[in-house]
Amino acid sequence: MGKIFVEGIEIDIHEKKTSEEDEHAIKEGMYVMKSVATNKFRSSIYEYATGEKVLISKVVRFSKEYYRIVLFNDLEKKAWNLLEASCEMDTKVRRLTSTMFFIWNQTQVSFCQILPSTRVQEFTTNFGKLNDIYFESDYILVSYADGRRNTIASFGLDGKLIRTHYEN
């Protein structure tokens, strides 16, 4: 299972799954068993100096598990669903500006801009394999492989693609 890192700090995650058999019966010549599965999930909370907190929960979509990354502001009583990322990979979260977050793992990079309405404007680039990321003062360089081609893309802190360089 992958890990979540916010600003370089690992989020501590504990999960306990239990299953109980509740009922057994024979109905209309068929054996019927009712079971109840319970999943208890706990994670530590990362808090920014400005008061916003990053909360992690887990959701299941089409039999695959995803971490839901949520930004919550106690003072404003607002929450933003930043992104759902696969539980299979390590995922990292970094705040670029007061309203822009950069979230990445081995197969994608996402820019998530929080809006005053609690909506999130998201821009995601998917690829085969992440090679490296370089953070500069006003842009981000992302090196990745997609098939047989290596690519270096530069993005502004607003998530807009500045330039793409291809290598063979």
C-alpha cells in the first residue's frame, strides 16, 4: 500500500478490517449467509501555519482503493476535495501558493486550485513513469517517460504548461 506525504511529512495511516457472520439460514432450498464487513480507518492530520488542515480518508471505486485528499479550514468552515489518488502508489502533496496545490505520484501530476466556493479546479497530466521533479522559484520541471519517449515539461505555479521538451 502506498503512503501519503504532505510537505515531506508522512501521514500516519492505520486501518483495521473486520468481517462478522450475522445470520445463517436455509431458504427455498438455498443456503443464505449474511456477513457484515467493517473498516476502521484513522490518519494523522497535517496542519499549515495558516490554519488549514489536510485530511486523508479512503474510498473504493470499481473495486480499487483511493485516498481522498481534503483541505479543511476550521475558521471558514469550508472543505475542498483536492484529489483522489490511488492507494497503490506513494503520493505527495505540496502547497505552491495560498490557493494552489501540487499533488504527484509515479504516474501523474496534478495542480489543484482551491476556489472560494469550495470547488477545486484540477489539471492532471498522466504518463507512464515519473523520472524526477525539480522545483524552481516560479516553475516546476517534470521529467517522465511515456512509452519509449522521455519528456521534460515545465509548468508555471498556476498549473499552466510553459514548454515541453522531448527526448528519444
